[in-house]
Amino acid sequence: MELEIGWQQALLAEIHAAAAEDPRVVAVQAYGSVASGEADAWSDLDVAVRVEAGAAGAVADLRWLSRFGRVWASDASANSSRTVMRVVYADGRRLDLTVADAGRRAGSLLTPTL
């Protein structure tokens, strides 16, 4: 399987479009190698999403994430400040999605500790 260079930017654009249509989403921000400009075709995409209070479970959900492709494998972890969904799509793309409620302090979302 050969991934195209720049697939992360294309997936990020899809996430931004879905977020713009979802009134629960307050903000979307890439972090990690994509944000720093150091990504290659095999780098995953790390995205932080801030949602309105109480909506984290609806966005950190396979139904929300499956709009970007067929999910091959996934894992979720959560603590009191955020939920992290790790998804591998059938075509090999990998997404780490960190979701936090808007009521959380800003630093907890924008600089996730995974």
C-alpha cells in the first residue's frame, strides 16, 4: 500500500469541512509533525477538536470518524479532560483525534499530552 504525499492535509480539510457543518464543534487544530511541517507520507495526522460542553462523546465516536473513510481499527482512551480516538482507515491513513469540551482550560486541548 502506497500512501500519497500530503494525504494528511486532504484529511485535515475533510475534518475542517465536517466540523464547519457540526454546530457542536468550536475549534479544530492540527498538531504534531503535520503542524510542524515535518510530516512524510507515513506520518499520522494529529488533530485536536474543541466541542461545546457535553458533546465530546458525540465527536470522539466512530460514527463521526467513519465519514472520512472505512475504519479498519480503532482505540479510544479518555481522562477527565479529554478523549483520544486513534483510528486506522482501510487505506492506511492514521488519525489521532483529541476531543475536549469547550469548558476545559485551553492548554489541555491545544497541547495534548498523549
